[in-house]
Amino acid sequence: MKSSESLLMVGGMSESGSTLCFNLARVLLLESGVGVVISAQEDPPLHIGQEPRTNPTGQRCALIKQHDLSPACVLNPRNPGWETAKRENNFTVIRVVRDLRDAAASNIRKSRSEEWNLELIKEICDRNLSYYETWEHAVDYDWCYEKYKEDPIRIVKEMQSVLGTHNSDEDLARIINECEGLKNYYESGEALRNPQDAENFELLTRLTKHHVTNKGKIGSYKTFFTQSEIEFMNSRYGDWLIKQGYHCDEKL
């Protein structure tokens, strides 16, 4: 990071890898000697700080994850000074994107809902498109879930370029493994032994037990939704899906 104080926002679609992206950014910063202050979206806001082993430059970054862009945020385009605020505060925005259909399937799994209809699917997809579009004016980098899963090292290198951090390929592989393994905290039962540690873990990583649904399998919507539900999404959101590089002509 070039400035001693900076802000990083991970925004965009929900159920699309934003928590993983957030943690990759967090560990990349720490491994590069940058102090991190994590701000949660709760009201009142909660903060937790992490310091690297050595930080001779005193660099610090405030790291925030939220899907929407609240009216109070300095980056809201209704604020006439948002461009100046972004520049002067060294504010970087990473926007997360994923196939709308997989994101919708993951959302329903996470809610543990056993019944849904086209109206609910539309509501989920429209909300996610709103999350995606609200950052359009301020985004610095689009982090695509499918591209990450295809080649994690390449995407994390692109993140490094955006963040101005420097880690070797060996370090990146270790960082990726660490961040993808965070979900094991719940699967191993560690979270049950000390509730206070679990609370700190959630605040630090923004990862709760409910975030873990189906291990993020790409294309899982094909076995989750019916053919008619998929055709509905393809028809209603096809232009956006095709523009993002997703196919809309699959048959079950």
C-alpha cells in the first residue's frame, strides 16, 4: 500500500465469495506488513485490529465488507464529493460477482428454506443485481468467483496489483489455503469449545457457520432448481448473464 492510511471496501453480490475475497485481502495485507482494522456493518459499528509481525512503515488499512452502498457512505454517488473523498482517503473498492443462478441457489440453501417460488427467486436475483450495480461508479476491481475457482493464484495476483502488496507465489498458495480452510473452524467443532473465541473469529473473518452451504460448487443451480425455474432466470436475466460470460442455453 502506498499511503500510510487507506480504506478497502469489499462489496457487491451476496453468496458470491465475498467473505473469501475479504479474507484473502485481509491476509494479503497482513502478510505484506500492513496493519488491518476491520469494521463490521452492524450499528453501532464494531472494530477489531490486527497487526503484522513487523510494520516498519506504520501502514494501516481499514477493511470493510458490505454488499449494499448505504446513503451514509462517502462513496454514495449522491454525495457530490464522493470522487474527492475516494481519492483523498485512498479508498479502494473490490466488487464481487458470481453467476446469479448459483448465488440464488446458495441464498436459499443458507436460509434453510424448503419451499420457494419464482417470486422469491426474482426477489433474490433483483437484490443481487442491485448490489452489483450500486458499486459501478466506484469499483476498482471486479473479483469473479468462477475465475477465482479456475485459477486462484492468477486472481490473487491481480488482487495484489490492486492492493499494492507483494508476496511470492509460494506465499500466495499458503494464503489461499489458509483462507479457504477457515470454514474448517466450524466443521472441526472448535467454535463450540469457547463462545468468546467464536465471537472474535466471526468478527475477524466475517465468516459465520451459516456462510458454509455447499462448498461453493460452480453450476450447482442445475441440480437445485427445476428446468422451468432455470428458464425463468435465463429469460429474465439472460442479457446480464451473457454479458458476464455465463451460458444461458443449458438443458438439464
